[in-house]
Amino acid sequence: MKAVILAGGKGRRLAPYTTVFPKPLVPIGDYPILEILVRQLAAQSIRTITLSVGHLAELIRAYFLQHPSLLEQIALSYVQEEHPSGTAGSLSLVPDLDETFLVMNGDVLTTLDFQALVAYHREQGAALTIATQQKQVKIDLGVLLCDETDRVRDYREKPELSYRVSMGIYVYEPCVLDHIHPGEYLDFPDLVLRLIQAGLPVSAYRSTDRWLDIGRREDDELARQEFAEHRDEFCAGFASELATGSGA
């Protein structure tokens, strides 16, 4: 199985640090977040990996060149966007995606079992599967519920709402690529709506694994704490699996 990691974003929410440093190389403990993802994939026997790069791509390439022992265990390649093409549009640049494949954002810290996600995807017969979690969102304002005459019927002070949200990790079938046109800017939510309109099955996988998106400052700090406290979970299988040298 192949995996594509989207590592070309500018990380504007972590500025000014990411103006001179690519977000996927932000360190979490003793590893950059991107290396954690690569090692997790390899530990689960997914070792053909393409990095979709853009902003400060030369630093990402240079980082992995400094880790030859890791490169010996995986088949790592790159595609580079000349112009931003969106979180789905960049897949049109990746060659040889002719079987089921994984796609993930390059700033995700998780203990997700990728093989379990793929198995669920296949059981569902889906064209696309989105890994999801339940997320509590607090509204720091008083929320009014009004009728059509603007009469207040309810008032909720700083309510906490629950949503099922995307983890930024997906399983694709090659048929999805028929709906991504070369040269077109396309973000992932627009692709999902396009597939639904075309009648293709899109599934959601329920995860209770650890998960943080380090694209936000508050989650970045929390990720460091989580990694320090649960390092064995995030790094499970790194040494033993990579030492075998067996590919996917």
C-alpha cells in the first residue's frame, strides 16, 4: 500500500516560526511531526510514501537526506507543487496511484491504527473513507434561539456543542482521482461534496485513538505534552518493525 503525506502548507497559524521553517518539521519531543508519521507508517508495513511538498520543500528533502538509515527502510519520493493546488488537487501530481492508498495531513499527531482504518474502508466498499473523532466545541458567547418574529425562545450561555470532525487522514480508491482535474485548485471538503453529488460512497471511520492537529498554537503545545506523557503509544513498533526491513 502507498501513502501520500500532504506537507506543502505554509502553516500560517504558526507564524512567524513557519515563515523560515516548514510546519511538518516542527519538533514534537525528539522527532519532527513528519518523521513521526513516516515512522508510524513504516511500523505498520506501509513503506511506499510520497511527500507532497511546496513551502520550504528543500528543507524537508535535506532533513531526510540526513537520515539514511530511515531511507533504507522506505521508498520515499516527492512531488512538488509549482502553485498551491489545494488539499485534494495536489493528488493529481502523484503518479501510480492505481490501488487503494492512504492520504494524510503532515501535521497530525495520532496513535491511529492505519491498517484498521483501511480494513473498515474495504468492508464498507467505500470510494473514500475519512477518519473521524467526536470533538467538543465551546462557544464563548451567549447563544440566542429566536423564532421567525425575532422573539427570543431560549438563551444558552456559552454552550458546548459536539461535532464529528475529520482527523485529516483518509483512504482513497483510485476512482476518486477521476474527479480531480490536473491544474485545478481543489480542497478536500469540495472533493467530498463532488463525490457525494456523483453518487460515490463516502464513509466515516470512528476513532477513539489519540489525535491532535498541530496546526493550531494551542494544539501544538498540547501535542508536546501528550507526546511526552504517552511516547510509547506514539512510537509503538518503531525499532522492531523498521529493523526487519520488510516492505509493504
